[in-house]
Amino acid sequence: MRYFVNEYIFTRNSSVEHTEFKRLALFKRHGEPVKLALTGHALNLAQTLAELGLTYEQVVTLHDFFGDAQNVAAKELHVEDLHLPAAYLVGSGNNFRVAKVGSQVICEIHFFGGTFGQVEHVDWYDQTGQLTMIQRYDLRGFKALEEFYGTKNGEKYYVRYYRPDGTVYLESYFVESTAGTALNSRLVLRDYQGQDYYFEHADELTAFFFDELNRQAGGQATFIADRPGTVVHPLLLMKAKRAQRFLWLATNHVSSGQDPLTAPFLGIYAEALAKQNLKAWTGILVPTAAQTAALRQRLGKKAKLYTLPSTSDSVAPAIPFDQRQSGLVIAVGRTGEDKGTAALISAFATVHQALPAARLKIYGYGGDHEAYQAQIEAAGLQGVVELADYVQDPAPAYDQAQLLVDASDSDNRPLAMGEALAHGLPVLSYDYPYGPRELVTAGVNGELVPNGDLAALTSQLIALLQAPDRLATLSQGAYARAADPKAEATLWANWQAALGID
């Protein structure tokens, strides 16, 4: 069994998670067993999976695994199912309800968003109004955990986790730090296969989870660390000797603008790429040849590096260019300073002066959207620049626009760029490390400008929008480059080589 290892998945995901979803589909098409292994505790996972078109058969979570909740029949849990004492007067409300005895608040009952009164958590208070306990429920209709509060600073000091049958499978103890916050000091896994297990911290428990997955796979499971910031240390703590462990580099390995050969590794990779830990990795999976070359020079010949593109996007049905929305430019992906969101808005103020009909839609989440909106309004760009927020499926946006613009300062074979090109959407991007140069051929399916040169990006935006025939030619080039019948076969062969798949 092979596992793509992450902490959480959400209804609003980054390119890391979207890449995982595409990989799940790729492995399924080739008949290879694979699952997402999630280390976090998401009580609304059932809702998330349904919205993403995934199933529980494609996922294993730490808490479902140890909590015997992998095959639970879902049911709805409402206020009346809590069987509160008759003396409690429960108020009304769509999002939560308050239960009182006289004027004293006993508890607040909160509901899952997007449901009709399904209980998410119940907050309990003492006679002084202090929070004492929170009971949290899984969306599938059972009590999942109880958090107890009562330290000097009102922090939690103890949490217990429940199986669907009501028995406890995990206890977590906390101490108060010098700053007054709760620090996890002990975890006890109860009655797992008839035995109790004790852990000093959550990473040890997570490592045990990985070891157990590996044991179930006959000692030969494969783990791909997709979120190195949270899953690398537990993978390195594993006791299994024959398990395969791979590190996926979803980003540049150094901070933007720094020397890839000498600068400190980005924090999320520091432990994983430390010299003493390189031998622990069966392989390091790198999306671009350029980054592979830099890492080879830096890590030496003993590092097991594989160049493995994120995905292979099948070419979409062609949209005649004259059916695209004239002058529409889009940006797709996480917003933020490193993604150049504010700079892109500034650039479009100049574009709008030259081309009043041009429009920019920014699809994505993150960053300070209130500040971006204020910037749009201060520049008088209402109705010109739109913060379109996150969309689960950007395909319609790719098919409507005439140009995708990427003002990031660094990335690693950006997912949206490959998707856009597969939809015949030309790309204008900074020539940053890593990815644009491997996806975009200037004058064929898009254009590149020097990294960080906002004036050049702005000028090229105007030039492209002023030449629709040129954009149409680039669109044809994007379709043609994406229509490689061997692309998926090549990608799968690379996976086979890296993971040792026959």
C-alpha cells in the first residue's frame, strides 16, 4: 500500500492537496492501491470528502484508525439526541442554541455549518460562567472527544477521545507553559489491540500510526511526505526498517531570492534535508529538472533524487478564441505577498489606463483580502479587478479567460499554470524558480518576463491584450503543447521508476 501523507484536507485546498487528488486518480487508473494518510482530526471529514468527490475508502486518518471509526454508518445527531435534563430550557437558533436553568447558562449547543441543526460541539459552563468542558461530535453522529478546562488561565488540561461505541481510545494530558498556554505532555493510547501505549508527544503517536500502517501492509508500505512541515519528523521517527519513505518538494527549497546552493533550507525542509537524515529517504521527489540539478549539486551523489512532475493534465476540449471573454485576465492560486497579489493589482491600474475594457479576476484564498479590496477601491478599480475567491474547479475560468498571469516570486511547477495551458489559456509569468520555464515557451504558449520586474510584466500585459491575434496564436500553441498523447504514460513511468512499481 502507498500513502500520500498530509495533515488535513479541506473544502478549500492548496495546490498540494489538489495535486494529491490528481495523483489518487492517476494511481486508480493504473490499478495501483493508494490512500491519503491524514494525521489531523477533522470532525467534518465526511462533509469534506463528499464535496471533493472522494470516499472514505481513499482515506485513512490517525483518529479513525485508532478509534475504530473507519467503517461507521453515518447518522444525524440533533439537540434532542443529546437527551439533556428536562430542567434545561433550550432556546432556539439556526447556528447554535443556549440551554439554561433559570438565568444561568448551562451549555451552548453549536451546529455544523451547512447542515440542519447537526450538533458539532457543546460548550459547558460552571456557575461563574467559566468554560469547563467542550464535547465535540463527529459529523457521522457520535461523540468524538471531550476537552476539559480549568487551569489558572482557562486553558485545557485534559482531552479524551472516544470510539463510536463510547469507549475511550486516547487520552491527552497538558501542562501550563510559562506563557500560560497549554502544552501537551503525555498521550496514552488505550486498549489498542489489548494494550496501552504511552507517548511523550504527538509526533511519537503519529510515528506509531505510520508503523502500524506499515505493519498491516506486510512491512513494505510506501509513504510520500506531501506536507513536510508536519509529517517529516514522525516519518523519521518510524521504527520500521523496510518501509519506503519519500519526500515531496512542493516549493522552492530556499526562501525566494536566495542562492539555492548555499542559502539555509526553508524551515519546512530543514530537518528532512539535513545531511544526517538524507539516508532515511528512499527518494526525494522533485517536480522540475532545474531544482533537481540544484539539489544534486548541493546534496551530492548519494541523495536519491527523482524528477517527477506534479501532474499530467489532459488537454481540454478546444474553445474558439473568439468565444473567450475579451480582455479577461485571471490569476489562480493562493493569494499573498509572495504571490504578488498586491503588485498585480497595482499593475492592473496601469493596464486599465491603457485598456479600459481589460478585466482581472483573482481566484484564490489567503493573504489579506480586506487590504486587497481596499487597494482596489483606492485605485478606482471597482468592476475592473475582482477578488473572485477560491473555486473548487477552475476549469470554467480557464475556458472563459484570454490570459493567465502569475506574479509569484517562487513556486515549484505551479499546478494552475499546467491546468491553464491544458485549457488553451496562454500564460504570462515571472521567470521564477521553479516551473515557468519548463511549462512556458516564450512566443509559443505564453510569455516570460524577468522575475520581480513589475514594469516588464505590466508592459507585456498591455502588449498581449492589445494583440488578440497574438493571444489566439498562443492559445493554439497551448492546446498543441498540452495534447501530448504520451504525457500520462511518461508521468506514470516516472512514478514506477521512483517507487519501484512493476
